[in-house]
Amino acid sequence: MSEEEEWKEPYEDNGVTLGPEEILRREIEKSKNLKVERLQLKDDIEKLRAENNRLTQKNQTLEDEIKTARSTSDKDATLPHPESLSGPSPQWSVFLLIFNICALGILIYFLLQK
């Protein structure tokens, strides 16, 4: 093997050979950046764990509220609900249908006037 194959100098992007101090400085910068990123990720993990715990507690309280609402609704199930027995009257829906058709007719009339 020749000397060129045995020893390969690290090159910068523009082809300039880096000195050992520059290589060491860059490696230290990379190490610092990785440490900062790792600390940020740890912070993110802690935030997500706290959010997860908060959501778990909220979910539990909502489930408890649902259970209490169901138990009270089971007691009230024997009583008829007057609002559930009466729906919207058919006359109201016919009025809305006629009103919408008239409004559509007026809009078409004005559109054809142009």
C-alpha cells in the first residue's frame, strides 16, 4: 500500500484539509449539540409525561361523571320525558320548505335579470 492509501486526511466541504485543532473543535461542537438535543428531548419527555398524567386524570373524572349521569338517568328512565315525546311539528317543516323554495325563486329571478 502506498502512503496516500494508508493516511487519509479529513477534508472540509470545499476540499481544504482540516488541522487537528479544527477537527477537535468540530467534534466538541457536535458533542455539545448532541448534549443540548438530548436535554431538550428529556424536557419534552417530561412535558409529555405530565400531559399524559393530566389527560389520564381528566379521562378518569369524565368516566366518573358518565357513571354518575348513567346512574341518575337509570333512576329517571321510568319517568317519561315530555320533550322526547314531542318532536318538531310537521307544519314547521312544511313552512321552512316553502320559505326556502320562495327564497330560491327570488334569487334565481334576480340572477336572470342581469
